[in-house]
Amino acid sequence: MSATILDGRPLAKTIAEELATEVAEFKQKHGFTPAIAVVRVGEDPASVSYAKMIQKSFEKGGMGFGLHALPEAASEAEVLALVADLNADEDVHGIIIQEPLPKGIRPEVIVEAMSPDKDVDGVHPANAGRLAQVAPVGRPPGVSDYFVPATPAGGLEILKRHNVEIKGERAVVVGRSNIVGKPMALLLLREDATVTVCHSRTANLDAICREADILCAGVGRAQMIKGDWIKPGAVVIDFGFNQLGDKWVGDVDFEAAREVASMITPVPGGTGSMTNVMLMKNVLEAARRQAAR
Amino acid sequence: MSATILDGRPLAKTIAEELATEVAEFKQKHGFTPAIAVVRVGEDPASVSYAKMIQKSFEKGGMGFGLHALPEAASEAEVLALVADLNADEDVHGIIIQEPLPKGIRPEVIVEAMSPDKDVDGVHPANAGRLAQVAPVGRPPGVSDYFVPATPAGGLEILKRHNVEIKGERAVVVGRSNIVGKPMALLLLREDATVTVCHSRTANLDAICREADILCAGVGRAQMIKGDWIKPGAVVIDFGFNQLGDKWVGDVDFEAAREVASMITPVPGGTGSMTNVMLMKNVLEAARRQAAR
């Protein structure tokens, strides 16, 4: 048996088209353009290229984009002043603080200075906490509106658009980062999966992975998860994006895994393709909330 | 084999004595008394008796206590005004909002109105989020100071004071409430356990419980977890407190479980005994942070 490939690219394209229509309607109705502000301090190459990718998607989707780049030598106070300006700016609906920040600038201080209402990447503790506290789907949420980090939100979207049953299933999340592993675990819990979180200290990782009906990998180690770690018929969501020689691979050994899994995301072209459109979705949502206030 | 009984009462007494000494030193050094404000709307009997218990422990420990009881008919605006007063009051270091709140008062609005710096019960999303985002022990936390809900903090304290190995162990938490299950899961993850969260939609709950080296129950169903659901030698932390006929029992069938487990908390006298002292610890910590500002 060979797994269905959960190709993120056509799905991202579909969502981008849906969003373009919604954005156009929004602009007509409310007379302003949902816009993101990207804050960068220094010129980390990965941050530079990610910002360019955001710009391209936002402009293509008819949404606003502003880059606020401070020099590497900027002080924490300067970054805080910029964030305060962006919080107050009614034409900015979403803010992203690019990491890494230079030494001497405390990420948690900058992130907490952002208005949670503009934290479209879901990294402010208030948003992380609302996701941690939200009731399961179908019950009153019990928390205020919140944002979920774009990458795990994209992983969940892939599962939902392929009608993968989540409720009551065993999900295993390998990796506990704040932008992938932990929010993915909380999203799956919100969807009523029974969720196990694994990490570098986990013993018998292979056996635990084999328990998973839904296996999510977000560790950043090339092909670490082997084919025989996967339960036959499992659904595999690979958030990894690692350079191996001259190609990019995921955290899962794709060629071996596809022979065992029922569905699997490829790398590249899987979850990574979804991140940008999920971010756009969050910015449109932030603009909607502002319009409703 | 019969399990070691993890009696919370002598441990709570020890911690209360440690705290009384620390509080006396704090008062001498800083010239003010760490104090809690309890907010209640209406006269829910369980809330009334819990407030009395808090008062007794705080007064015994040399700490300040104030009850702010509003009538059942109070409006949300009145409750918010009270919370704003308490946020601004320098003589108040910790605030607890007792739930349930009367209909028409949105708990999430009241809770989010509290200053996270005074949220000694760890229920504000900013505190829940910092716990969700904190790095594992031994690494730079990456988040601001935070508070953990007293009940799971007490459960962890029991494990630590009995030198239970947590790192790399499999922990299963049954129940996903915001004041017990989810924060306990995040605490165990912070301590490097491999953590599974189970709940009402979990299939094969008995088999999953049997995977646990550390089994934590916080579901509120009398003796739901049977003796043969427990892995021989496991450590069992029971957060349940359920009336069964004329006695109080936990979520675990204690008599059966003690024959299988290596350690187990009794009910009553286990985790419940720890909650108050952990709350006192949080209030002292809040006062320390105020003194340091």
C-alpha cells in the first residue's frame, strides 16, 4: 500500500483563492485593507527570505504588508517603541516579530509588548494561554478570541480538509516547540484526540510513535522518524524542513513511511506550503475583529 | 506489595512551617504583609467554605486575607470595578476569583481583567500561556515570571518531595480541566516527562493508563480508575474529591490501586491538603516580586 500524499500546495492555492475573495469583500464592506507589519532586527538571512515570502503572498492576496527593519545594533527600548507604535496604528492589524532577535534583546519582553489582538502568529502568552485553556470544539470556548501559530494551524487544516477523523484517535506529537509541537498538541486536544507529547528526553520513542493514529513531527532532525516507527494506516504530518545534502527533507523518512502510512505530507510541499495562507487568514481575522469593535 | 501512601498532610504542615518562617522574615525585611484578596459573587456553598479555609490558613501563616463578597445580583461592571481596585491596591498581592460566577457574568472577562502579576491561582491566560511556553527545567525559561494553579503545583510538589523520577518517564494525565489536568500535563512536560492527556473522548482509557509510570487523575468521577488500570510499580497522584455515600473518595479505586502502585496519594489527605499551602507560596512569591520592583 502506498499512502495518499497530502499535498499542501493545491490546498494552499485553494485557500489563497478563498481568502482573496474574502479580502476583496472585506475591503469593499469596510473600506480598509487588512495589513501585516513584520518587525525584524538585524539581517538574519532566513528572516529576510521569510519576510519576502510573506510580502509576496500578502500583496498577491490584496492585503497590506509593511516591513519594519531595525539595525542589528538597535536597543531593546527602540524595538519596544516600534512595537508600541504598531500596536497603536489602526492601519496595522497583525504584527510578526521575527526571531532570532540580536543578543541583549529579550524575546519574551518584545513578544509580551505586542497587543494580543494583533499577535497573528499566536506567540503572545495570552494567545498561547487561551489555546491552552479553550474548551473542546462544540462546547462554549470559555476564553476570549485568540490566534494560533500558523504552522500548526496549517497542519490541522490539512487534516480537516482531508476529513481525517481526530476525535478519540491517538495523536503523538514529536517535538515541543512553542510554535509547532506544543500548539499542535493543544489543537489536537481541542479536537478531542488523546494526545502524547514526545521530545528529546522521551524513552522508547519508536514504540510511542507506533501508538499513533495521527503522528506529527516537529523536531528539525532530518529523517529521524523511520518507516517502521509508523503504525500501518497512520496519518503522518511532517513539520520538519531540514537540509540533507542538496535537498530538503522532513523529520520523517518519507520514502519508507509512505509504504506504511495511509496519508502523509511531503517535504517540501506539505505543511510548509500552508503556513503563509494560515498567516493571511489570521490577519484577515484580526481586521474583522477590529471592524467589529 | 502495598504502595507507599503519599500523605499530603504532614508535607503540607512542613511547607506551612517553612512558609511561616519565610513570611516572618519577609515582613521584617520589607515592612509589609503578603496578602490575598478573595473575590466572590453570590454565596455558592463550596466557594464559601473554600474561602473560609483560605482565611484560616493565611491567618495562621501570618499572611493577610480579605474577602470581597458581592451579591448574586452584582453586574459584570461591578465585578470589573472591584477587580480594578484590587489590581491597583498595593496592599493586595494575590487575587482569587471564586467560580462559579452567577449567570450573566463572563468568567473569561473577569479573569482577564486581573493583573497577571496578582493571579496567584494561575488562571489568567497570560500565566497559562507562560506555563505552556516555558522551556524545560534547566534551560533558560524564555518566558516572564508566572504562576501555576495551586492544585497541580501541589501534585508536582508531592512527586518532588518524594524524589520521584519524572524525566523520561511516561506520565498519563486523565482529565483536561484548566485548573488541574492541563496545567499538570504542562508541568510534567516541563520536567521532561513524556506526557499523554486523556479525557472523556479517549478510547481504551484502561490500556493507556497502564502505560503510565506516573498516573494523574483529575476527572471528578468516584473511583473511576480501577486497580487493574495501573501499571505495577506506578506512582499515582489522585486529584479527585468525590462524595460516595457518606465518604469522600478520589478518582482512583484506592484500595485496589494501593496493591499495584508503588506510591499513591490518599483521598482525603493527599493532593487536596497541599492546595492551600501552594496558594500561600504563590502569594508570598507575588509579594516578593512586588518588593523587587
